[in-house]
Amino acid sequence: MQFVIYRFCFSAGVHFGAGSLWDGMNTLPADTLFSALCHEAAACGGGEEVEQLAAAVRADVLRLSDLFPFIGEEFYLPRPLCPVSREQEGDSAVKKNFKKLAYIPASQWSVYLRGKLDPVRAAEQFQGLGSFTMRTMAASRAPEKLDSGDMLPYQVGIYQFRPGNGLYLIAGFAEDGVQQQFEKLLHGLSFSGIGGKRSAGLGRFSVEQASVPEEMLRRMHDPKGTCMALSVCMAEPDELDDVLKGAQYLLLKRSGFVASPDYAPELRRKRDFYSFRAGSCFIRRFSGNLFDVGGGGAHPVYRYAAALWMEI
């Protein structure tokens, strides 16, 4: 499988939901990106193009990571949930700083695994990624408000990346045609944007390709031993008992509404789904899959939960 990095450079802020309008995240799970790609595929080629995208995942010829931060030329990876022995094991201040680290510089990955990373310096550098702001917007669905012109204000949490920073995606392709279809959809998605409040101009981006750093690439090709998930993922139900042996993981509850206007006459919720969070570590790897989280509508509603692995 060939791995490519796509850097997302946002022209404005982003709103990646974390349960409320005034809150948000500065990263994006792979399943949210895949849903956006399906929406773009449906707009471009209808259900047939969506099924082509889904078939590529099922056939293990397309894999996506979550969207992780980059600062300048430095790519960041999620901190693995498996413990790492540290040089200053008894220092409580060092322990606290290590626990606060959500992302590790890829260039310092081996240093981190040996327990020699300076957590204070790493945290200070990561603060340069960007900042959260609050933006007041106004809208109203009440007929009397619309008639009078009065609008009800509300606040939206927005993350603004500093110039030269943004998010990146690792995509794996086993067929050239799959990469071409993916890049076509990603190009279209860059104009419509990802995340919430796209009608207000949020979430639009340009895309730059980059090479995967050598150490990351080495750890992703034919990974062995304990491995870290680079995407939200989930094993098949009959695999779970074996997969969870010796695993160290966190679960994310994934939910939301079906965005497709063709699915049903009324707005419907997706079925709740639990995924392993990126950074979860497993001794026994699994492929993962797409799962249908719809509920009797006109077409399937796919939740991306295929695994992309990196050796620890």
C-alpha cells in the first residue's frame, strides 16, 4: 500500500463539533471526513460513486487516518495509550506534563518511546498551533422573527489555525484508480468545506501533498507487535474478544443526523456507534470495516471504522 500525506490549509476558521455550538475540536476523526467524502460523491455521481468509495474500503485498498495537526513542517501524532517508561519516573511534575500531552511530534517519536521527550517543551511548541475564539452569529426559525427582521444571536466556537499550520491526513492506496477518485472528491470538498457552519465560510481549505516521514513510513509498512491505531476504528463483533486481549484503548460514542436529503422525508438520527479512539494500542490487529448506521431509509449510511496501523 502506498501512503500519501495531504495537508489541509484552512482559509478561515473551522467548527468541528464536540457536543455544543460554543465548543469544538481542533482535529477531525476519519469517520467524519469519510461521511463528507460520501456526501461529495453523492453530489457528483450519485449512489454509484458512493458505493465505489465504500467498496474500496471494504476491499482494503483505501485507508484513512484521522486529521492530525501539523505546525510548519512538523507533523504530530496522537500520544499512544500504552505506557512509556520515562527517565524521571518518580517526578510527579513530569508525570503530569506527560499526561497533558495529546500529540507527539513525529520527529521526536523514537525519543518519546524511550522516555526522553521533554514534555514541557513539547507542550509549549504545540501551543503555537492556533487558538479558539467565539463568534456571534444570528439566525431565527420563528416566523414572527423572520417577518420583523429580528434575529436571535448565538455563539459558535471556532478554531483558527495560525499561518503555516493546519491538519493533515495520511491516506493509503493499493490501486491508482482509488487514489484518483479520492483526490477528485477531496478537491471538490475543499470548496464546500468540512465541519459545521460551512454556510458562514468555515471549514474551507486548500490541499497540499507531502511525503510521509521516513520513520512513520517504516512503522506503517507491515507493522508488527504492539500497534497504535491512526484512525477511529472498530473490529467486527466476533473478533472483539480476541482483539481486546492486552489492548489499551478509549471508546468514542459516534452519533448525529443523516445529512442526505434523499434518505427520508424527515430528518433522522444515525444509530449510535462506538469506535476505538486514534491512539488506542493493540497487540492483535484487525482490519475494521464500514458499518451501516442508518435505520430504514432510502440508502445505507456508512460509518467509517477501518483501521490504519502504526507500529509502536
